[in-house]
Amino acid sequence: MKENNTITGIILAGGKSQRMGTDKGLLELNGKPFVSHVYDAMQAIVGDNIVVVSSNADYDALGYTRIEDLIADKGPVGGLYTALKQSKTKFNLVLSVDVPLVSSELLQWLVDNHEDSYLISQLRAKDKVSPLIAIYDRSIRILLGEHLAGNQLKLRTVIDDVNHQTLNVPEKWHAQLQNINTDEEYKKIL
């Protein structure tokens, strides 16, 4: 569908990680941080056109392009708004940093199945929807800005306001959609 110069990769790594107690993106899995697993999976699709949204300067040591939220402490809505305001491409592959099991194969499937008539394509495995493993049209930044102005920070509300599609992920990839948010979940994947 898209050539890699027409799509931007966005990794949202700005979470407070309250349940984990530490920055999830810097947790190690198989000798490298979560953010590197996500970056590598994304890189096969978008090349080096990837930004990490985080206020944590520790990410700079990894050599990735990092941007800070334009409006601090506004969760995924704020991070997405920041990234889409900077994006130069219509299509944006968006992932949260806490999905280190995601593969390039699954991300390519998402890109290939995104229909341009939709402003967002998100994934679903069983009954769990993943709005942070998704394609976002750059134009969504305007609606995100409106939600931020009204301090409406639920991403699902933004998604419900636009023409979107939810793609059912083939069962072989269900485990890749796991968010690692707690110490218990982290120990399980180790």
C-alpha cells in the first residue's frame, strides 16, 4: 500500500508507568529495551522515519529521534497530538512502547489492510481493541487538539468521533498485542 517515505512511525513512550514503577520503554527483553524491539519492528516498514514521544532524555542514548509533548501530562491524546503536528506524512504508524512482542509481519499486515477512506485503523484480538497499534491519518491532529483544549483525554472518545476501522488480527499474532503494564506481565514474558 504505502512506500516507507509516505508513512511515519510514532512510538508513544511518554507514559507515567505508574503500574510498572519505571519507564516501560527502557525495560529489557532479550538484552535490549522495549523501545528498541518496537523501533526495529517498525523500521522494516517505515525506514528511519520514526519519532519517539517522551520527556525522558534517557532515550537519547539510543540514538532515536525524540520529541517532547507540546502539552505535558495529557496521556496518549497529548502524545499523538504532538507527533501528528510534527509528522509530514498523511499516514502514521502509531505504537505504544509497551508492546515489545510486536513483529514487522503484523505491522505490515496492518499497513496493507488500512483503507485510505478511514482516518484510523486499529487492531483487535479477541475482544481487546488496541488503539495504540494503529494507523492514524495526520488530519486527526485537529480533533486531538480540540479534545486537549477541552481536557477530554480518552483516546477512545476521539476514535469514536471519526470514520475508523477495527481489524481483527489473525490468531497467530494475538500474543503480540500484549501490553506489558505490570511487573507480573513483565515477568511472564521474560
